[in-house]
Amino acid sequence: MNLFYEEDGSFKAGTILADNTTSLQVETAHGKRTKVKANAVMLRFTTPNLLAFLDQAHHVAEDIDPNFLWEVAPQEEFEFSVLGKEYFGHNPTPEESAGLLLRLHGSPMYFYKKGKGRYRAAPKESLDAALAGAERKRRLAEQQAEYVAQLSRFELPEAFRDKLAELLYEPDKNTIEYKALETAAVATGLTLVRLLDRCGGIPSSHDYHLHRFLRDHFPQGEGFPPVPEVTVPDDLPTAEVEAFSIDDITTTEIDDALSVVALPGGRWRVGIHIAAPALGIEPGSPVDEIAAERLSTVYMPGKKITMLPDAAIDRFTLLEGDSRPAVSLYAILDADLTPVGFETRVELVPIAANLRIDALDTLFTDAALASGALDFRFGRELELLYRFARVLEIRRGKADGPPDRQDYNFYVENDRVRIVERRRGSPIDKLVAEMMILANSEWGKQLVEYGVAGLYRVQGGGKVRMSLVPGPHEGLGVEQYAWSSSPLRRYVDLVNQRQIIAAARGEAPPYGDDDDSLAVTLRDFEVAYDTYAEVQRVMERYWCLRWLMQEGVTRSHAVVIRESLVRIERIPLLARVPSLPESEPGTRIELDISNIDLLGLDADFRFVHKVAPAAAP
């Protein structure tokens, strides 16, 4: 005697070896012996060939139309053998009963299983919904297969064009577009990004990197919503100075300017004038909310995303030929340029000139200082400020500072990049740096003396961080350091400027010691500052690789930093050289450069040989 039984959700046939009433010992059609519970048996039959029985049962199942079967099935729960008599019009053969059971079990949209061999026809509404869902799945599967075929031919499906950003940066792995892309990537042996690139989905490698950042941090776009016009008080006194700023040629947010006035008795008054947007941007105002969200201007080669709207920048930037609102720190100097007193004023400052560093680098040099050849506009003022900077350097204990190093400026125009080397630590750099350190440290000191809260930059144990509590900045050699010199570009500077103005005027400060908004600003600023610095590094690396391609550089000198890490000469590009033999840091080598990858931001760097040191003159 044979039987047809259910096991683990499927149906099998076997020959009975022993019947123990509640269970049976059975040998399957393939010779495997197993134990079957009696309530799992659906049919008993005498057909000797089990494989032929199963084959015939599957043929019967394939011939049964589930739609017709559903129509003839009763609405209430039924046992499959009862439906067999109705469907076949006679007592069904074992093969027909088994085939019917296979069809019922294999049509879950049409029939709900209610027990062993028992089913119930699905309600019409449920069946219609299930069939519609199955049809959608079928169409989606066909569409997905077509996408895979197109992608494998390196053709971009039209439907992908509006979803490229999502597929590149934040894919939904449940969509047929992603599944097709994943399947085609495996078939072609490419990564998802490189496959989309081969299909023309990444027309600009530059935009690929930039848009990743913009999508995460500027989802509403780089532009600004309409905001009310920013105004400033009309009763500010005008300073009796001729101030001048010192900035790169591309700078439009001119935050700081300097002035020098001779006083009786050989004394001098040095003015450090900082643009004062705090006079017109009230805490919680629409412009302030924008600044508090952006927290800083974002810089990258050939592009910047400003913290403030253009109208606010235009109102406060220290533009030559106009008098602009500023917070001024005046240092009174003895004849030997030792500071003997400081004063903070809120005023209008006449801006006589916007000096540019590229021009000053050729005029205001060590040689010019040594020879006294400073016959250019503000040359004498710069010379005095430089001597004052040297005094300040000594006061900070930093006269023997780190050696000069190369700095790099990127200029991008018409999709071509210029990378200009300049010596960091030049006289003009030292002058500007010392004036800003003086302003930020002295104003930090004033906030402490007046008992006014502020946001400080502190350094201890080599780690630099923001703090609500004043503390030493060991790297700069000052007792406290409150960023205040770039309020058009950094939100912490704008916040500190509000506090400085209140202290200078003897007014209640906008932020108290227990103001939670200061802690929120500190936390958010540190996150944003690190994020913006990272995108700047990424885009500088991109343009360095572009420069190598643009200039046709296939071989270059480099300097070993440590282990396999080197710095390419002439540009600020770090690279790993797996073939580099053991070398001391500072060793100059020559490299072959090939296979530049603008999407992966890498290239193949191969060691050629070490470069002998230049002969002594």
C-alpha cells in the first residue's frame, strides 16, 4: 500500500513499510526511509510506480485552471476530496485527487489553507487585490529584466535619469532600479558607481563629489530665501583713521582691516577693525537663523557657499571707498612698540584700500624690509605693523616658531585649475596672523574681565576644541582665545561679537552664562566645521588630480612623509605608494603616475628611484 502525504509544506509519495496507527514507517520513491504521522496522510493508493504516480499528479495539477476551480469551489470551508467530486464529475482517481490537492496548495491567492487537506476559497475582493498585486509584480519583474539588459549594454534607462542622485548617494535597495543596477553590476564586473558612469549617468566627476556634500548638508539648495533688509544704527561715530584690509584676490567677505596713527611722544595707535554684522543681525532674526543653520562659509577650490546672504555681506564687508560699521580694538604702543593699553570702540571705519596678498607678496618681502624699499601705498604702515607683530610673537613665546612651509592657492576658471605655491610665514602672513591673534585673545580677556559669556578656542595636550569656559591655547601661547575676527564667515565669531559689543557699551549681553543656545551653537559649530573642512580636502584632492591630467604629468618628484605615504611636489597631494622601499621621512623620490581615477579620487603611484640631494652651492 502506498500513500500521499504532506511534509514540511510539500507533498510526497511513499510505500508503507509498517503501520503503527498514529504513525507509519514509509519508504519514499527515492528509497529514503522516514516516519510519517498518520494525520499527515492525504491519500492511500495501490499504484505500484510511485514516480509515475507523482508525474501523473503533476500533469493533472497543471491542467487545472485555478480561476475555474475557484468558481466551482464552495464559499465555506471544504475538504479537498469533496471538491474533487464536484470538479471532476466523478469519484476522482488517486492521481486526480493528488493533482487537485497540488493545485489547491499551489494557489494561495485563490485558496486559504485551513487545515490538513482543508481549504477555503478567497473572498472575491481579496482575490482581485491579490491578482492585481501579482500582475504588478510580473510587470515590475519584466521592467527590471529590461533595465538589466540595458545597463549590461551600458545604456542608461530613461527612468534612471530622475533617480540618479538617489542611486548614487542614498539608494533604496527595495526599488527595481537598484536591484537591476546591482544585478547588472555583477554581470559586468563593475561597481554600481562605475557602471552608472559607463552608462553616462555621471557626466561630471566634479559634480559627483560636490553633490554628495550638497545633498547631505544643503538639501534645499545653496541659495537663500527672501529675508528682510539688514539695517545698522545711524548714530555711530566715524573713526579718524585710514584703514586698509589684506586679503586674497578672491575674498569678498572682508572681515578685518588695520590702521596706524602716530601719537605725540613717539607713541602709536594700531587699530584692528572687524566688520560688525552683529549691529544689524539680531539674535533670532531671519538672517540670524540662516547663519545659525549654516554656521560657517564653506570653501573649496573655485567655489564657496557663504554663511550670510549676499545683501548682508554687501552691507557689512569692509569695502574700500566707504565707511563701514566695525568693532575696533585699538592698541596704544610705546615708542618701542610695547602695548601699554587697549580700547574697544563700535564705530564707522573709513576703508581706504583693499590690499591683495598676491601683490603684497612681491612688494612686502624680507628683502624689502631689510633694505627699506617700502615706497608703495601703506608700505610704512605695514613695516610698523610687522615690527609690532615681531614684538607680539616674542610676548607669546613663539619667536622661534615652526619653519616656513608651502601653502597653496587654487584658482579655477573655465574648468581649468591653477595651483599657486606660496611660502606660508611670509612677512605679510606673520603680520596678519599676529594682529588677529591679538584681537581674539584680547577680546577673550575682556569678556572674562566683564563677566560676559563667550565661546572660546582652547588647546591642551595637543588637542584643540571649542569651550564655554576660557582656557589657555597652548599652541598660540595665550591665556584665552575667543574667535571674533571673522563674523561674516563664522557664526561663533558673530555670537562673540554681540557679547563684545555689549561689554564695550556696558549693556546686558544677549547671551547669559546659563544660556543653552551657546552650548547648542558650540556643539553644532564643531560638527559643521569638521564637515566643511572635509569637503574642502576632498575637492582639493579632486583638483590636484585634475591638475595632473590637465598638465599631462606622468612622472613627478615627491617627499616621503612616513612609511608608504608621500606628498607630491608642486601640489598639496598626498598619495600611498605600495612599492616604496623603506625610506626616512623627508627622502625625495621620483614616481610614475598613471590611471588617474577622478571618481575614486586616486591614481596608481609607482616608485621609480630615490633622488639624490642637490649639491651644496
